[in-house]
Amino acid sequence: MMAGDSILIQNFIYDSPGCLENYQDDIDQTAELVELYSDLFSLYPFHEEKYGHCLTPLGGGMEHQTMTTIGGFNFSLVAHELGHMWFGDHVTCATWSDIWINEGFATYSDYLAHEFILGQSAANAVMQGIHNYVMSDPDGSVYVPPAEVTYDNVWRIFDGRLSYDKGAAILHMIRFELQDDELFFQVLHDYLEIYGDSTATGLDFMNVLNDVSGMDFNDFFNQWYFGEGYPTYSIEWSQNDAEMFMEVTQTTSAPSVTPLFKMLMRYKLLFYDGTDTIINLYQTDNVNNFSIPISKQIGLIQVDPGNWVLNQVGSITVGTDEKIIKNDFTIAPNPVTNELKINFNEADQSTREISILNLSGNILKKVNSDLTAVTLNISDLPSGNYVCRVSSGKNQSFKKFVKAD
């Protein structure tokens, strides 16, 4: 990449016994990090000058072009501050509202350093810690609203949970949505090339992402960058000899701001014969129904086995006696406000028991009908997630729905 040239890495440390010996290994690893980021992102932006550290009595680190003041050397801190040379110093956030351009990218640079240098297990631990911290509070946007950018509110701008960790999680999810690592790093490379030695906003990055990938991330940014919270996934499933049926219900932690995250989700199916398979399904609504050709008997379903998506798992249940029947009946609209319309696809006129249950299994409404179309008034129910159960003889079928305000 540099045609045989080299980059100076210069460090200023305390002239005291044992200081160099204490930090030597971590200092030496800086060169490997510079090489890694140069490969993943683009050539170190200030290669004609240098990079280095200045040891100082500081609680963490503070990057400056070509030189980081640092309170001590450890892998994550060195990796984060070095990441700022590309994201923060080479391309700087255009406004404080878009501090994600600096801090979210540098935090994800640390994750990448763990992945490519220390190994996937170390990286998994980093991402799990990020997810745990982000979901320790149910709301908050990565984008900092201009009204919150004030001289006495600096810690809203530099919020570790939102600007740093949730910002890094967003990049990880973008990488997952793309399903192509080469494309993901091409996006980063092109973004740095376009906005290098300048400033950018979060939407500037989104536009590069859209252009390079050929995909539309507008909904993703409205939900994850400007929106708040995270999704929870609950699954009810069954299978016959040829197919499995999954009803996936997504609720969110900040429904008044972001009621839905439209996105890809990965599921791992573990079979009784000891094998497994991975399926990716795209969530378009709060409740989605999927049918997948599967002949092996499923023993367990795992949600997001690789921990790509910021999410929690609600419940994973098998339908009663595995009798969730495909197309047994339909409900509409979903979400519903006042009237839930239930239509049966069968021509028989047998009497069915139609019940509305909460997720704890308590029956809230119940009617018996032999009609092929039934309308239930549910305007008196509070907003939330419910189940419509239809019983006919020994067979039972279930569908989840969302009651909106």
C-alpha cells in the first residue's frame, strides 16, 4: 500500500523506572492496529507525518490528529483512539448532533480490532457488553436533537450508551443488513474518500451507504439513528411433515417513538438429529407470518445466534399440540384499533369458539359462532399484544395481533 515506505509511531512516556516495561507490549501493538485499519478503511490519513501517544494523567484518552493523549495503554483504548484518526479527525462530524460520525465509528473500530486481531470470541464479548449497556435503558436516540446541544449538556452529546455504544451497534447491524463484508468495508472506504479532510453528517453517511450498496436505508436510519429503543421478538411456531410455520411478533421498548424496526433477523433451527440450519427473515410488520420448507423435526429455535441485532427475546413457544394451521383463518387489520375482523377459509359451518387472550393466557373475550366472517369489538382493550384463539373440536389455531391506541 505504501510501496515500501513506513509510518513513524512516536510515543512520549514518563521517564520513570518500569514505565516502558509496563506498557511495552501495548505500545508495540499500535503498529498492528495501524496496519489493520489501513487495510479495512483506507491508508492511515496522516501517514506522511506520524502517529503516536503522549502519556498523561488522564482518565481515558483524547485523540488529536497524529497524536493521542492517553492515561494508560490498553488494547481497547488504543484501538478506539486510533480509530478516530479516520473517524473524527480525517472526517469530522458536521454538527454536535451528529457526534455518531466520531464516537460510534471509533467504538466500532475497537470491535473490529478485537475481531481481526484478538479473535471472534473476544469480539463477541465486546458486542455483548455493548448490547447490555444500550438495553440497560429503554429509550434514547443516537442522533442528538439540536435542542439538547447546549453548553451545559455536554454529557448528552458524549453519552456512552447512545453516541458510543448504540452508535457502534448500528454499524454492526448495517453490516448484517448488507450480508456482504466486502461491500460493508467498501462503503466505509468510499465514505472516507468522499468526505476526507472535511465534515459529514449521519445522513451523509447514509447517502453513501445507499449509493454504494444499491439498497435503501432510509427506514433503518429513521428507526435506529433518529428513533429510540430496541425490538423484542416473540415466536410461536409449529410444523408438519413438509413445512414449519413461524409467527414472529415484534414489540419495541419505546413504542410511542419507534413502534417498529423493519429489518433482517436471523434464526437458528436445531433439529432432533443433531444438525442445524440458519434462516434469515425480514420483519416488515409488528406481526409477520412465515412458512419455510422444513422436513426435519425441530427441537429448538434460537433468535439472532450471532448477536448481530440489538434486541431482546420475549417468548418462543410451540402451538398447542403443534396445531397452528396455515391459512386456517385470517385477522385484519393488524395492528387494530377498534374492530378485529376474523375470516375463515373453510366452507364448513361448524361452531367455533373464538377467544381473545392476553400473553399470559387469560381469556378477555369469547364468542361462539358458525359464521365464516366474525367481527369483534376490542376498543375497550388497552394497547398491547394479544392472541386470537380459534377452537374447533380438538383443533386449536392461534394468531397474534397488536392492539393500537
